[in-house]
Amino acid sequence: NTEYGLAASICWAAPLPYDESADAKAAVQHALDSAKGAKHTVLLIFGANWCEDCIVLDHALKTGRNATLLAGEFEVVKVDVGRFNRNLDIASAYGDPIKKGIPAAVVLSADNRVLYSTKAGELANARRMSETGIYDFFENVVKASRDKR
């Protein structure tokens, strides 16, 4: 099937969104430090390279108005959870947002307080969300987070 082959080759040609060798704890700390100076919050996106929804969400967040929204509000850290065998201590520390699926998101204040967390797999269906649906989701997250700062 040529169509499948083309889609697969495009998918594999793109860099994988999650750095499996990253020190996620150090990345979170760096983002928290940066957030203080930038008056931003920190957005943790939990996911894995095998997860189609994670790849779709990552692409959506790097383009168009989603990218603009995120750049203006957040220090973003992508946390690789592997096959639910990596960085689980970080997920646990922030209320286990991955319990109902990945991708999952947590917003932290610069002083490391949870301002928002997915609890019900809200992003686990990202491949079926439109760009507008993803934008609306994160715009609501921004508003909810501002109210708690």
C-alpha cells in the first residue's frame, strides 16, 4: 500500500519527540529555574516515542498558533515514560497524570506547585483532536493555571 508506505516514511523521517536518554529530573529543574526569570509556568508533557498520539501532539504543539501559545506561556519539558518503565517517579510526584494514558500534561508554577494536571486521559486521543481542539485545550489550561498562580 503506497499510501501507508508514504505516511510511515514521513513519520520515521521526523525526529522522535522524546529523548530517551535525557535526564528528565535535571530538565524539569532547569525549566523551573528558567520559568522564574521568564515569569512563565512549566509544562510537562509525558509521553513516549512509540505512542502515535504523543507524536501527533508533539507535532501540533510545534506548529501554528499552538507553538505561539506555548512559547508565550510555558517552559516546556517532554518527559519520556518509555513503556511505562521510565521516569515514573516524576509522574508520581505530580499526581500520576499518566494513569489514564499518554500523552499527559502537568503545569507547574515556577515554585514547583501543580497548577493543572490531566487526570482522565484528556490528551490520550490527540490524533483525533483537531489543531483547533488542541489549541482550545491548552488555552483553557493557560486560563486555569493563571487563576491558581
